[in-house]
Amino acid sequence: DYLDNGNNKMAIQQADKLLKKHKDLHCAKVLKAIGLQRTGKQDEAYALAQEVAALEPTDDNSLQALTILYREMHRPELVTKLYEAAVKKVPNSEEYHSHLFMAYARVGEYKKMQQAGMALYKIVPKNPYYFWSVMSLIMQSISAQDENLSKTMFLPLAERMVEKMVKEDKIEAEAEVELYYMILERLEKYKEALDVVRGKLGEKLTSELQSRENKCMAMYKKLCRWPECNALSRRLLLKNSDDWQFYITYFDSVFQLIDESWTPPPEDEHSLEGEVHYSIEQAVKFIEERITEESKSSRPLRGPYLAKLELIRRLRYRGCNDEYKLGDPEELMFQYFKKFGDKPCCFTDLKVFVDLLPSSQYTKFISQLLEVIPLSATAENEIALPADIKALQQHLCVVQLSRLLGIYHAMDKKQKLTVVRELMLRYRHGLEFGKSCLKTELQFSDYYCLLAVHLLLDLWLEGEETAVWQCLTLLEEGLSHSPSNAQFKLLLIRIYCRLGAFEPVAELYSSLDAKHIQHDTIGYLLTRYAESLGHYAAASQSCNFALRFFHSNQKDTSEYIIQAYKYGAFEKIPEFIAFRNRLNSSLHFAQVRTERMLLDLLLEANISTSLEESIKSMSLSPEEDDIPWKDLRDNRDLTVLFNWDPKDRDISEEHRKLSLEEETMWLRIRSLTLRLVSGLPTLSHTIQPKNSEKTAENGVSSKIDTIRSLLQQLEAAVDSGKKFLEQKIQYPVLGPPPTRMAGFFSNGSCQCQTSLFYLVSDIYELDTNGLEDSAEIQERIGNSFKSLVERLTDLFNKCKGDLIEVRDGTLKTHPNLLENLVFFVETISIALWVSSYCDSVLRPFKSNLQKKKKKKKESSVAMPPVFTHFLDYVTELQTLTSNVIDHIKGLEIILTALKLEELSLKDALLLQEEKKFTKTVQGKVQSSYHHSVQEIGELLKKRLDTIKKLRI
């Protein structure tokens, strides 16, 4: 009970009391171990658990408790050993055998699962156990590296096992038929699979709607049996003329048959599935009949009308002249709007077909739609407004189509602003219809507000600085009326980040309440900006969110697989495995892992713990690269923000490809930087007497080789990054955010960091060669120190300037200065880690020289120049860092003194309620910049303390 309630200390005490009375009580020991594990005493817990496990317990309580403990330790492989021992001792226990099977499932030991399944079936001949074994064979075939092996050994064996059951008429459940179908499909025996589905066994396929028909259709397609495809989809459409997937198959098959000049056999049936349509005339007639049927239906169906447009599109694509038989697309879309314009889906339905309209007709088409909407104006020159929600939905659909057809894009600044005003007026008027809406419901007129913001974003990109503040104002106003609108929040997140203000973003993101997979698909919105805008604490937190999800995915997926075995949902098992693999090779996962470690080093290494300890606690090693470069998957959802832009302005496949390429290059640079830093402690001063044979044995010489090889890789990665940036790619404003790579190169951080790692190589050389004949190396090191200080000073100069300035009564932020400051802090931190390595090399030299001095009693043993160089360098670093800290203090004072209230927003367009939100928005941006500067300043002060300790 104490463990269940989270009172672990009491649980340990109770277990101890029990053990005093019964010192061999296994279960008490294990429960105590669970208490120890949960209070952070992992080693003690493990020792205690192994003590019990060594006795090979067979009582249920001890086994269950040990299973829980091992699961919490993330050591599922130990559970298999536990039950292997139990099964040996109690060979006829169905329960222990099934626990053993599930333990193997957790660690993916498919061969052993197959054996365990058969062992179970022999003890208790139940069908599910037999098919567990068959499924394990399929899993062996999926995980086999050699495809040939899987098709010649594992799958045929699985097929034979199922056939045996079929012959003996022992197939009982639907899951068993599904499994048979899955095997035949993987063996590409489509004809046999079709026979199974159409035969007696197929009658068991009842749990999903049209499961049998869908499987037949899939096999017909694989076998290119287009007559059957056509007849089956025709038959299904007669049953339900609103099922879109069957329209697609129907059209595909009709055109395939036309291309093959297929004609029906004279005597026989057309096909196994009945009558076949094999000409355009029949298709046109069929669709017209569906529309006539629809008019008699009790509820309006969209399928037949959209099918007509789809057929026109296909005929036009093929260059056929038969489309006239179906009517004019413009007229058809107009009729469709009249019928379904009040449904929110009307826009997305028509969006697919707008390219059927000639561009010269766009304005006429929109006017035609507007004429049929019942809008009423109260006074003569006022805007005509809708009287109910239906009319509002219709008008919204037209506005969205206007944006999609590029009508708004063609306007000049003044016209755009007029439209923004009109849209906001309609938005506020529409709020009246949603007075009874709950907080969790969206307002009917929210899209008006979003569309107005999109127009303002266009103006901002055209150089209108005030427009971006208006965007934020309108979005904050929208959010106050519709607090659950995710689109408002996502757009606010993107715009605040573009302006360099991260503080409001953290709160907005957490209110989105991202669940499970969303940490991978939209997590990039958060992790891309947190650290680069100087919010280190928030960056740590956002990385933790994401990592927690990725790590728990491993454990959770095993549980899903086990449930799938228990309930016979075999076809889901490969899906779960593919899902886990996709997450493990997620680009976002690799980025967050790398950035999290760099961030931890930045915040802690040589501040609260030594660099060596920090690297050890992360189990980092310069030789190891755990990123699956070849299999990286981009799981980001780049279309999460609604968009009504025409195709040429929208995010394209090319943008996605380029963004992935850029993200991968940046990840490679970051990963190599991390590995180079993790290599510093491995070089630290543990070398035996100079020039001895021992160096190679100690492996230190190979360590420097690793560092040098990583440096070459970094140079190559930087070169390809620079080449990539020469393309000057511009993503759409709501497309993927660019990486930090451009800033990293342009502000000089890249050159600084690379030369710091070259310096490491020189210092190592000095360390191995000694001070005597190393004048040339010492001079080289001295020059490196000088040029480093110059480069760091240049980098600092690029951080100077006002972060927020007021120009002509409007605010302008300079997020690039903030990003440069963050890069400066990172670069100075690497400089300090390298300096402490220099320090560890030079200290012993100095003490040796001093000993010599005492022996010879000479006052004039010449000090090698490298000492002076190093001392000058450290002093200059200290001065530079102090200057930056003073600069940051200055920024803080300016930001605090900035009186935003006095910004009388000259924009007469702003209404009174908007002014209130503008004030809030500007306050948030100011506070966020203030927060960033404070966090950067705090960290630099800690780094300054580290510099002061560097005195050889």
C-alpha cells in the first residue's frame, strides 16, 4: 500500500520489519528493492533484486514484483531470465509460459517467441497460442536483414503452419484469417489471398465495415484485374454513393480499361463481380444517375457532385474532348456552393478543383457566389452583414476562396488595409452568434480574424513594420474570445518567435496541451527558438518534454505489442514496430538530444560540476555517434498552420526537401561540436613520462587522432553548409523556420569555434614534444591566442546595438542581436573549456621549471614564451567578458527604461479595444527581451568566475 501511495520510505521500513522476522521472504526483499529504486538508490535495489533472482523464485508474488522492478529499471531483458528459470522449475504452468512469451515480446526476441508459443500450445492446445508462434515467424521475416531469407524460409514456414490448421478445419477466429491473408500478401501470392477472402474463410471477416470488399479490391489492384475493380467499386457505389475512395477506384479502373481497349466477353459474365463500365459514356451516365439518385435522398450527399468535377478534371488531364457532356465546371461549382456553401467543408471540397477555372474568370466567379448569399446592410453605405450562422459560413467560404484564387494578393497596400478592416468588422459582428459557445468551442467567425492576420503578414513581408504588431494585436484579441483556438496560438507562437520574444511562447505552447506524437510533429516550434533567444531554463524544459516522450515511446510500444498479441490484433504489430522505428530515427529526436547535451554543458560544465564529470554523466564519448544519419525521418508537421495561399505561394515539396537538408547539415555541425567538446577531458594531463612508449598504450594518441578526424569532418560539414546557404533559399513565412546556421557563419562563431579546436591539437603537440625544442609550436599557439581574441571581439561587436528601438512611432526588434549574444556565450564557454585544457598542460611544465630553478639556484631560467602568451590571452578573455557583461547591463537599463505606453500608436485604424491588446503585446515582447538579457548576463557572470580561476 505504501508503494502504491508513493510513500517509499515507509515501504522500505515495513519491508525491513518483515525481514527481521522472516529473513528469507523473497517478496519482502523485492518490495524493499522497489522502494530503494524509487528513492534513487538504484545500485542497492539492483543488488537486492539479483540476490532474489539468483534463488530462481517460483512464487507468483516475487515474480510479479521483480517484473515491476526490472521494468522501472528499464531492464526488460532481466525479466526473460526470471521466467526462463521459473518455466524450467514448473514446466507445465500455462501462466509462466505465457509470461515468458510476453517477456520475449518486450525485448523483440522473435525466434524465442516462436519456440515459447509452440511450447505453450503443446501444454494447452489453444488456437491463440499456435498463432502467436505463427506471428513470431512473420516478425522474424520482417526483421530479417536478408529479404531472400524471409521469402524462402520464414514466410513459407508460417504459411505451412496455417495451412495445416485450415486442412484440419481448426480456424476459429477472424484474427487467424487476417493472419493467413497477411502471410499470403507478403509472399505476393495475391491470387491465393483473393481465394481466401472470397471463400468460406472470408465469411469470418466481419469486425470492420466492408473489410472483405476492401481486401478483395486491394488484391484486384495488385493483380491488375481492372474489370473486377470496376465492377466491385460500381456495386459499392450503388450501395453508398458518398464513399469517395470507391469513386477514385471506379475512375482509375474505367481509364485503365479504356487504355487497354477492353471489351466484355460475348457469352460469359463481364467479371467475377458483375457488370463492368469500360467507356467514358458509361462513366458519365453512371455519375449522372448517382446525382439523380442523390436528389431523392433524405440527406444531401456531396460525393456524386464532387465525382462529376473529378471526372471533368481527369478528362481534361487526358486531353479528351468529352468533358462538355458533364457541363461547365464554373457552373457546377456554383451549384455546389448553393447546395453546400453553409458547411465548413465546402471550401476544402472546392479547393481541389479551383484549377479547373480559367484565371480570367476568378473575379466573376467570386461575384457570382457573393450574389447568392443573403446579406443585409442597415444603412446605405454600410457593409452588408449576415443575419444568421448559415449566411456567415457561406460568406466565409467565399472569402477563403478569394484568398486562394490570389485576389487579395493582387491588391495594393491601401486596398489590403480596407479588407483587413472589413474582415475584422465581420469578425466582431460574428461573435454575436457565438455568445452561448463554451470556452472550449471555437467562435463561428474566427476565420475572419485569421484571414485578416494573413493579409497583414503579407504587408509585413512587403516592408510595412507596423503590420506585424497589428497581427499580434488581432490574434490576442481573437484568443480572448476563443481561448481554445489552436490556430491563433500557433500563429502567435510563430510571430513572437520571428520577433525574438520567447517568453509568451512557452505559455502558449503549454496551453496547446500537445499530446504524445505531437511532441515530435510540432515540438520544433518550441525547441528551435528557446535556446537561440536566450531562454535557457525554458529551453531545458522544452527539451525535457520532448525527450520524455521519445524515451517513454520505447516502453509504451512494447506494451501495445503485448496487447495486440493478447487480443489477436496481429496486423497491428508490424505497424507498432514501424511506428517505434520511425520515432527512434526522428530528426527532431536527434536534434533535441544533441541540443539538450550542449545546453547542459553550457549551463553546468566547469560551473557546478567539472567538464569531465558532466560528460561522464551523459555517457558521451567522442568516438560514438548515435544518430542514424541514413535513416533520419522528418516527422515535422509543416502544414499545421492553416493556409489559404495559392499554390505558387504555398509550401512546396521542394521547400520540405531543402528544409530537411538544412536541418540535417546543422545537426551534423552541432553533433560534431558536441563530440569535439566531449573529447577534451580524454586528452587531459594523464600522460606518462614524455616521449615514452606508454603514450600509445594509454590510448591518448588515438584520442587526439579522433579529435583531428572529427575536426576534418566539422570542416567538411561547415563547407557544405556554406554551399547550401549560397542558394539564398526563402521559405514561405508560415513554412519551415530556417535553422541557426546562417547566423552561426555570418557572425563569426563558426570560425572561432573551429580555431579553438585546432588550438587543442597544437597544445597537445606541445604536451608531447615538451618545451625544449618547440619554439615554432609555441609561436603558433601564441598567434592562435591573438587571433582568437580578435575574432571574439569581432563577434562581440556584432552583438552591439539596441534590441528594441522605436522608429517613427513604431517598435522594431532586432532578434539577430540576441541570437549573436547567445552564440557569443556558447563560443566563450568553449574557449574556457579549451583554456582549462591548456591550463592542465602548462601547469606541470611550470612546476618542473620552478624545481629546476631551485636546484640550479639561478634566478635567470628563461620562461618559455607560451606562458606569457597564455596569461595575456586569459587576461584579455577576462576583460572582454567583463565588457560584454557591462554591455548587457546597459541593455537591461535601456529595456527597463523603454516606456512603451508613450508609443502613441499613430495608426488611426486602431479601435479602443485594439489599443488595449497592443499594449499587452508590446509589454510581452519587452518583458521577454528583458528576461533573455538577464539569463544571458547571469550565465556570463558565472563564466567570468571560471576565467578568474585560470591562473597557471
